Amino acid sequence: MRKLIPILLAAIFCSCHDGHNIPEPPDQETGTFEEANIDKNKIIALENDISNGKYNIHSLLILRKNKLIYEHYFPGEDAVFPTPVGKIPHTRDSLHDCRSVTKSIVSACVGITLAQGKIKSVDDKIFDYFPGYRQYATGDKADITIRHLLTMSSGLDWNERVSYDNPANAERQMLEAQDPTGFVLQCKSTAKPGTVFNYSGGNTHLLGQIVERTTGMSIRDFANRYLFGPLGITQFFWTARADGIYWVPSGLRMRPLDMARVGRLYMQRGQWKGQQLLPASWILQSTKWIVNSDEENVGYGFQFWCSKPTVAGQQVDMAQAEGNGGQTIAMIPSLDLEIVMTAGYYNDVTDQANQVLVRDVLGAVKK
């Protein structure tokens, strides 16, 4: 972590208005709890709990039928990867750590690269993109494909089951490695590719490198040109190491409203203002439960988590771009419902933010 470019912490103290009466952005229509069929009293009760310090949640946005129903920001204990910054205000214009929501953005970049023809197929073997590391393409490792990286089933030995504060954490070791790409590719194989889920920032790093190697652009510049720019996202920060390597497993900082734009793009099957930014088929694959994760009743798609919560008495399919600490873009297409949340539960194993999402936010949806 000592190799990260120093981050200007002052950037998070942006000033703006807060509360329910924030003027909506020009391209985002607002709506009411009543027309969205969401229990206002339950959301206001949650808001009061957050304001009174029960939860360390920093923002909550609820969108239904492409209307912004609720948007609120809260002060709270926070960090700017990887440094704690204490209790700070959060506002509409504040950039917030996305942590592993970044992985889902990288997945989108892979989809765009594929649509551009720079990548032929997700079933391409990855060592075709890393010819300088072919000495590591031995045994089962030689058969790892881009699809295996996307679904966290490469079979490479990787330990992110311990805290990111722990030196034994593999992503932390990769962050500090002189050659992070070589660090990942030299890992031994512990399972046949495609058979075992193992959450790995190393897989995502390789995906980012494939985008960079096939497009000749940094992942940051590629995302800015082909994803963020068309979505109207102009404020973001992507952490880089001192050697200029952008950190793709968890390095993005974005505004919650802009996270919601990404979610809306997926809800609209890749369409945005008449443009097809991502193929609809890619959206469907990305947010589909492809492999079982190591969590009960939770699956994984192309760098998206998948689950089946019960909402208003019916089981629904929910896809989430989700990051350490309670960062989420949660999407339920069958209900035309999107929820964005940021929080400060970094390295906390209680999963408080997701509990709030399911119990309190989804619990307020009537149908």
C-alpha cells in the first residue's frame, strides 16, 4: 500500500446542499414514495436511525421506474483507500470509495472491449494475452479463460478470506508486489478452471490488464471515454500505484448519483439516451447467477453478486455491484428498482449494510 499515489483527502470535503429538497439533476426525473409504492414511514424511520448513529451509512438512493424517489447523505466514519479519515460529512458532490464495485466497472469495460472486437471471445485463454508470462501456463492454468476470470473461478490459489488489514491477504500482497500481473499468474492452481468459486482481486487485475493490452489505453482512460463520458459522469478518481498501474480490484471513487447512472445503464440493458453502450446480451450474462459463491444462497455472474431476496412476498432476482464496507449498486429488474448505498463498514464481517438493504430498504417496498 505504501506504493499508492498519495490521495488528496481534501477532495472528499466538497460542499453542497443536503436533505430531501436537493434539486434533481437535469436528466434524472424525481418521483414520490406513493407512486413508487414504497412505505415512506419505514424509510424515514431508517433515516432517523442512521442520523442517530445506529448505522454508519453515508448515502442512500432509491430509484424506481427510472425516477429518483429518495436521496439522502449522512456524516460518518470513513476511509479513503486505504487510509481512515475519521468522521466526515458526505454530500451529493462527495466522491466515495467504491471498493469492489470497481470490479463491476471493469467487467463493463471488458464487455465494451468485446463489443469493439478487441477481444474475440470470453472463452479465449488468458495466456494468449500475456505472452511474456507463458512460463506459468502449465497444467490446468493453461486452460484459464477470460470467462473464468469474470466468474472468479480461475482455480488460482488466492486468499482474500482474511481481512485486508492482514499481511496474508493476497490482494494486499499483489498491491505491494513489484509486478502484480506476474504475482497473479505465478500462483499455483488449486482447482480445475470453472469448477470452484474463489473471490480474487487478482482475477480482476488480469481483466483490467487485458483491456489495457487490447485497447492501448489505461483502464481509467478507457472507462472515461466509453462508459463514464457517455453516461455524463465527469467526477471520479481512480487510485493508481506510484508506477502508474491503476488499481482495478477496488480503486474507484465515485459520487453515489453516478453509481446510480451505472446501475440504470444495466437496468436499461445497456441503452443510454439512444445509444447502446453495452450489448444487452452482456448485461444479461453479467447479472445472471452463473456460479455458486462461497456464501449460502448467493451466486456470482461476471463480477456481479446475485441473490434471490423476498420482496413484498415474492422471491426476486437481485444483482449487486458490491464493495467492502457497504458500497452497493443493487438492481431488481422485475421490480424496476435500483438502490445505491455507501457506508463505512470497511473490513467489518457483520455485513451490516447489506442487512439494512434487505431488511429495511427492500422491506419498505410494497410490491
